[in-house]
Amino acid sequence: MLAAFVPRLFAIAAAFALLAQPAAAQSILRDAETEALLNEMAAPLIEAAGLAPGNVSIVLINDPSINAFVAGGQAVYIHSGLIDAADTANEVQGVIAHELGHITGGHIIRGGEAVGTATSISLVSMLLGVAAAVAGAGDAAMGVIMAGQQAAMGKFLAFTRVQESSADAAGAAYLSKAGISGRGSLAFFGKLQNQEFRYGYSQKDEATFGRTHPLSGDRIATLREDYIDDPAWDKPDDPVLQGRFERVKAKLFGYLARPERTLRDYPESMTGVPARYARAYAYHKNAMIPQALAETDALLAMNPADPYFLELKGQVLLESGRPNEALEPLRKAAAMTNNEPLIAAVFGHALIATEDKSHFEEAEGVLRAAVARDRLNPFAWYQLGVVYAARGDMPRARLASAEQQVMSRQYETALRSAQAAEAGLPHGSPDWLRAQDIAMQARAMLEQDVKNR
């Protein structure tokens, strides 16, 4: 009897550990235009929350579910499914404001305390159940364990619902202080409420026991009066911001959705920027290069000076095996955005892909500038390593590889690359010191992996 209960002890503890952490991200989506828009949308809210804009990151996750979360530090993670579900930039701003409420409320730290309390309740009930089982009262033991598990889970979920309500209130305050209407926030809660109805969630109070969030209907009722009374309630949406949101949403859809679905939702009869953006990606994914380039040329005909249209054309040309033709639009895009790191990385890649050694010096300068402004760009580090190797600078090639490998969690490979770089770099130089730092980081992560096994 005792042996049957012990695995449940670990299962319950593991359940609380999982509840305390956000779902593992499938992958991070990075795009210069999208990041610029999200950062601009978030900036007034970050300021209203009393946080430093440069210290808060808005990160886009490749996940079709409608969700956003914070996971320690000052980063807001937004699922691609949330962007797809939102109709306006204002709706996304409402979500960002709510997540900032979690950051300023210290909810990740306090969440760990709640898990500890709930797990303690569960463990105590488990020990009492084991004692009953040893005494021969098997049915009573199971009852004690199940009651303790339910009480522990209920306490933890009640705590998370309080946190969500607190974040709702904080988010409303930040929207108000930033002069942004709460209409989008209520509209998005309405979408969540429709999902609850669709999947049969009861709107009765007793249904909230097993939920991590308050019911959307209750959240709407709580916030509506404050939002309507706020001076910003009737403030119209910014048409420029909304236009940018619509094109980014279509761009993301074209990049992620199956081409046939994109071409169905954005037929050729639609000639606006969002539709052409989406179709360009769909055609490109289907290797229909002439059609993809026709869409990018149509976009550039609307605005020849749009750097993101130029970036798209360069990307299509580069990835279809025409790097020499990609150089002009990518060079222009990089110049227009002051060498925005993501665009510069693609430009550097195109310079290398020409296999023309006369371009390698320019590629090195472009890529070094890119990683100087955005060190968390494994693609740029990889390309920089290629340039160093082509120019015979193997120590720096290995250092660039180590940078890319440690970000990709290839810690054993990163350690070897860093040690090889350190051995070949001038003693005491900045690059030599960086190689040491990466080696120390890789060793620490490998040791942690061993401890966690």
C-alpha cells in the first residue's frame, strides 16, 4: 500500500512546480518591423508603470494559443496567437498593460511563495495518508491524500486569481495614466469570454475553484465602470498605429500560416498593404518567386522608401538564391534604419552569400555593428563567425561560434569553442576576456544540468 502512494507524492509536487512556471516557449519570433511596433505600443505604458523603457522587453513567441505572460525579470512574452486574435493595436496594449501589472506587483516572486505553501499542505496530507496506510486504513489514507491535494490546489489557484485581479487593476491604471482607452482591453476580455462559452466553461461562481484566472465576465464587470469613467475612454484609436498593426498582423499570418490558408484569407482581389504582405510570404513559402517578387514590387510602388518593404524584397531574393540582386534593397533598408541589427544581419548574410571576397570586409563591419547593438542574435554571430573563418581569423571565428552556441544552449560545444578562442586570442584583450566569460557560463550551465538530473 505504501509503495502505491509514494509516486503520487512526487506527481503532486511536480504538478505545483509546473503550475509555477509558464509554458516553455516553442520559439522566439524576431522581426525588425514587429519589434519596433510592439516597443512603440508598449513605451507609454512602461513609462506609466514607472519602469525604464530600456529595461523592459516585449518578446513574441511562436505559439498559436491566445496568451501572454511574464516569467521573471522585466520581459513580457506575447504569443503569436494573441496577435492573430486581436483586431486592434489597442487590444494588444490592454494585454501589455495587464502583464506590466504582474511585473510591478512582483507576482513571479510571490508565486513561488504560494507554490511552497500549497506544496506543504499537499505533503502534510500525504504523510498523514501514509501513516493511515501503514495502520491498515487504506481507504481513509486515500481520502486524506485526495482532500489534501484538493485543498493545496485550491489554495494555489485562489492565489493566482488574486494576482490576475491585481494585474487587471494595475493595467487599467497604466492605460489611464498613458491616456490610452480601455476599450481594447474590454474588447479582448470579450473575446476570452466567447471562448469560455464556446468550450462550455460555466460562468457560475462555483466554476472558478479550478481556474487560474477570474472568469472573463467578472473581469469585464469589474473594469467596465472604471474604463468608461476614464477621460481616455472615447479617445479614438491612432489610425497610423492601427495601420501598422494591421500590416504586422498580416505579415505574421503570412509567415506562420499554411500558404493555401493565407491565399484564401487574403485573395488577390485584396490590394492593400496587409494583403500584399501576407501573400508575398505565402508565395515565397510555396517557392513561387515571381509572384512573391510581384507583391514586393507592388508594395514598393506604394512606398519606395519603406525599409521593411525593401527588407522583404531582399529576403526573397536572397533566399531564392540571388544574393547579388538582394544587396541593393538590403543595403538601402539597413541605411534607412540606421543599421537596425536584424536587418543588418540579413544584409551581412547576403554579402557573404555572394561568395565575393571583396564583400567580406563590409560584411564584417555590418555584422560587428549588429552584434554590438543586439548581442542576443545567434544568427548574426553565426554569420560573423563565417566571415572571420573566411578571412583566416580562426580565434575570433571560434569566439563568434561560442556566442551563438551558448545562446542555443549547446553548452559543451560552446565550452570547447570558447577555450579554443581563448588559446588563440591576445592575452588580456576584450575578446580574450569574453571567451573566458563564455567558458565560465557554459561550465556553470553544465554543472546545473548535472545537478538537475
